[in-house]
Amino acid sequence: MFVWFFFSLKYQVHILTKLAAELNKFMLEKVAEDTSSILRSPMPGVLVAISVKPGDMVAEGQEICVIEAMKMQNSMTAGKTGKVKSVHCKAGDTVGEGDLLVELE
């Protein structure tokens, strides 16, 4: 049995069998999503408050909404400065992990 070594640019070592090494060249790289202009719920919970509406200007780090999960309130902030394009929920809504809450332009 032959084992092939695959080195990435970050010096991570992947130990693969010969078949896995041959098939690895057909695997597509996952492109990271640009999440700086969207705000997604990090966990399931209840949306307690939304501090913005479409057309509002927000600064990076400004509080956009508050989610209550497991009896704790979590403040969600803007990832960049911009104008609010749309708000996809309202106070009192139950949200799941990954649900889209707010979009910035």
C-alpha cells in the first residue's frame, strides 16, 4: 500500500492513499462567502429588538439587533459601514441558525 503526502501552503499535512491522492485533484475548493454585507443569526433564538430599518446608515461595530437564546441576550453588530438594504425579520420572530436577518448595500 502506497501513501502519498499532500502539502498545502499553510504547511498542513494530508496523508492520503494513492487512490485518494488521485481523486483529490478533482475536488473543488470551497469559495468563502463574503459575509461583510449580510448579518445572519449565529444561533436559534428569539429576535428581541431591531435597531435599524431600510435606508439607515450603520457604522462598523454598531448594534443592529438583539437575539435572546438560552436566557441570554446577544447583541449582533454590523461587519462594515454601509446603508441598510433590507431587514428580513421583525422583533418577536423566532430565528434559526444561519437565517438572514439584515442586508447592507
